[in-house]
Amino acid sequence: MADPTRRVQKWDAKFNTARVKETLDAMREQMKQRYQVAMAEMYVYEEKTREVLNLSGVHTSNYVSYLNYSRQLYKLSRQRHVSGQSFAMAAKVLKDKWAARELRPDVLDTIRTQVFDIKEPE
């Protein structure tokens, strides 16, 4: 392990706020475009989730929790290293978490299958 003082000196030399700002400024437009695409995609999923909630008779006061579940599924679906059976198992864990918070498991299943087309794990 290197001397703590030396580590701090190295970190301080690397962490130049002007350089960080230049890097972020150069990347900002691309970051903004990716964010806009992601928000447009998430909006579509949220609208589909609202349709499921309407058809399932969920009271509007509970929409926030179901939309949060939907957003977490969306975030999970965008992770490149999670797919197949691992993806289905991670979605099941999310379902169990939100069901433990007293959301209806049948509605959670409908969101998982109809909005995101995630199969039940084997």
C-alpha cells in the first residue's frame, strides 16, 4: 500500500477541475442527446404502464409506486450485461420487492409481461 500522503498528492494532481469541466463541456451535447432518447423511451413505457393501471382498476394515488416499479424495470432492461435468465430473475426480485410494499402482484406481473415483455424465470 502506497503512502497515504502520496496517494492524496496523486489524486490532487489528477483531479483538476478545469480539465474536468473541459471534458464535460465537450461531452455535454452527446450526453444531452442520449438523455433525450432515454426520456422519450421511458415516457412510452410509463404511458403503457398507466394503461395497465387504468385497466386493472388501480387507484391513482397508487400510481407513483407502480410507475417507480416500471422505471426500475426500464433501468434494468437498459443494462447490457443482464439478459436472458439473469434478466428474468432480476425482474422477479424487483417484483417481490414491490409486492412486499403491498402492491398487487397481478398488476406487477401484467406490467412485467405486457409493458416490458419479460418472461417468468424458469
